Amino acid sequence: MRSKPLIGLTPSYYEHQEMDRSILGKSYTDSIQQAGGLPVIIPPIIGKNDLTQLMQRLDGIILTGGDDLDPSYYNENPEPLTPKPFHTRRGLHDQQIFEYVWNHKVPTLAICLGMQEVNVFLGGSLFQDIPAQFEHHLVHKIGDWFEAHHAVSLDSNSLLYKLTNSELVDANSAHHQAVSRVPEQLKIVGQTQDGIIEALEPRDTSIPLLAVQWHPESETNDLVGIDLFKWLVERASV
């Protein structure tokens, strides 16, 4: 029997009075298993050598969603638009993981916060708050879940277009921050009508990375939902 690929996931990290904890929604791990892979939650390892040893045993990575990226990563002040950025331990953890997958060309799916991290870790920046900084925007977030939906236009030369066979797809939306300045290593392959960037891919097509602003693990449209996990598992199986 052929072994299923091991897909590592980055959890959220929270301090707690009794016990600090890493947390990840089951929709991520369920989606990986549905796509044919085996999920592995990566604990917040600070020792870079130890993390590298673990990364060498994984076949693919998902940079998951979560709280807001700390604006200090792109040299901005968090006040007042990002009053509660994610824990610094997650930031260090995710950055070390991304540096490894980028340099070693590990198949990677970056989701929501994960896409923003990819952009920022390569030298880009974010809009800290769409309503406060972006005029004439669509509704990109309703409450804390994925009730907002909108169309995303895809570049016909992109991997996403090849996977969906469509230049216009419908996707969920649950974010108030968005990609602003894009580093030269990345190209924009998906946008909404208001100009918000919804998908990024590497200009170097040998790097197997797909970054989307929506949440495919909570998407009922298979083209932009489970099919993205199937792409990751397939690439991780090579």
C-alpha cells in the first residue's frame, strides 16, 4: 500500500492563565484527509534545527488562517487598526516554516492569514483594515465566520485558472486585512471587483505554492475548496 503524504499545519497559539495552547479547527484536518493526505499539526518549536528535522519528514505544508499578522513585520504600528495582533511565538514559528518551504520548494497551500504571511515574509505589506483604508470596498467579512461571499477574477495564465478552468469563481470571505504591496517574487492571480488581492502565486513556477485569501476548508464550492487540498496532496505525493 502506498503511504499517504504527511501534510503539516500551522496552528494558532494563545497564552492562557493555566496552560498556553496551540489550536486548529478540525475543518483543516478533515479537508486534508478527504483529499487523501494525513494531517500533522506542527507544534510551536522555537529551536530552528529541531523544526528543520520535523520539516524534513513532511511532504507538504498548509499555512493556516488565524488572528491578524503583527504590523511590525512590515514596519508599521499596530495602533489603532490592529489592536490585538497574533502571538509573537506564532509569528516566529510561521516565519521559520515559510523560509524552509520556500527555500526547499515544499508544496504549500497558504490560506487567509497564511497568504498574508507569505506576502509579508517576502517583503510585502498589508492594509491593516479594509474599511478604514480602502474606498468603495465590497463586504469581505460578516461577523467572525464565512458568511460573506464574492466573485474572484482569476488570471488566465495562473495555476488557479488551470485548477478551476474558470476566470471567475465564487469564494467565501472572512478577512478585514488584505495584501497591499506585493514583493517581486510573487504575482497577483486573483482579485475582487473592488481591487482587493485574493490570490498570489510565485513568479518562479518551480515553487509549488498557492496562496488564497478565502478559506477553502470551509468552502462548499469544490473548485475553490476541496480541489485546492487535492492539488496540495497530489503535489506532496510526488
